[in-house]
Amino acid sequence: MHRFLHEQSVSYRGKLIIPFIFGKADFQTIYSYALLAEQGHTSELHKAENPAELYSSNIEEIIDIAKRHLDERAEKGSERIFLSVILLIKTISSLFIKRQENVSMTTILPTN
């Protein structure tokens, strides 16, 4: 069982970064981190243990590693959302154009 260092925890981008002692090597403490998400179980990072897969012998450095990893994920997520919106707009546009091609002028203009 890992010894979580709750007193060193940092909140960042809706996640709680909790460092813990991963192990010891050559009489040096090796730190890792775990995440708790504000969104709870709906977040894929909730209860994730070291998703960056990097370790450090310094608590501040492991916190920085976690922050950088969360920043990178946020940037990639924004790109994915942007591309999804573009694809959605293109799909709606093509459907609208196809629908307009099938509508005759007599159905658009009122008859008197």
C-alpha cells in the first residue's frame, strides 16, 4: 500500500494531485502521484495512478510533472473538440444542401 502524502496535495484543473512514496532506490525516496477528479467516476482520470508514467525523487517535481501532463491532455482535448465541431458543421451543411436540392420552388413560394 502506498503512503499518500495528503498534506502535499495540490488542486489543479479540477483534479487533486496527491503525491505518494512509490519506493526507495539507493536510499532515495521515489515519488509518484495519484489523481482524484472533481467530476468523480465520470472522469477517466479519477483515481488514476501516475498517468504520465514518470517518477521523481522530489515532491515539487512530481507535482510539476502531473500539472504538465494535465495541461497536455487539456490541449489535446481542445483540439479534439474543435475537430469534432468542424466535422459536425460540415455534416449539417451537406445535409442542408442536399435537402435544398430536393425542395422545388413551388413548395417554397406561397401560391395565391
